[in-house]
Amino acid sequence: MQSDRMSELTALTDSVRRITDRYAAAVLDRNVDEFMSNYAQEVRVFDTWRRAACEGASEWRKMAEDWFGSLGTDTVIVTFGELHVAGTSVPATFCG
């Protein structure tokens, strides 16, 4: 039973790592479509760039467009430190 739990957690961590990698690449490339591929239509994000919260994908997309558009020649490199995943299926949370 413990082995099954560890396998499930490893698979979930791998899935989350793919999300964080996709996020980092999208930011580096300023690719709004790829950035948004990480989020559901019903996304709710708190403490965002220039706003306390964003409700829904259209607001979040607008934030990303504004953010990427404001960068000029600056490059943003996103890194995630040690990844911690809690949960066994959707929903799961992670921080890094």
C-alpha cells in the first residue's frame, strides 16, 4: 500500500514538474497561449502583477498580455526551487 502511495505521489510530482517547466518556458518566450495552457477557465489567482486578484481566464490572460508587453527588452527567467507536492489527485497543491 505504501509503495502504491509513493508511486502515485511520484507521478503527481512529475505532472506538476511538467506544468512548472511549461510555465517557465512560456514566460521566457512571452507566449501567452502557452502560459494560459496551465490554467482552467475558472482560474482564480491572488496577489498578481498590479492586481489583488484575477477571476477567470480572460482576466488572467489580460494580465499576462500586459505583463509580457511591459517587459521591453528585459528577459524573465522563472525558476522553481525544491518542489513540494501535497495530494493524491485533483485537486493538488504545490509550491516551489
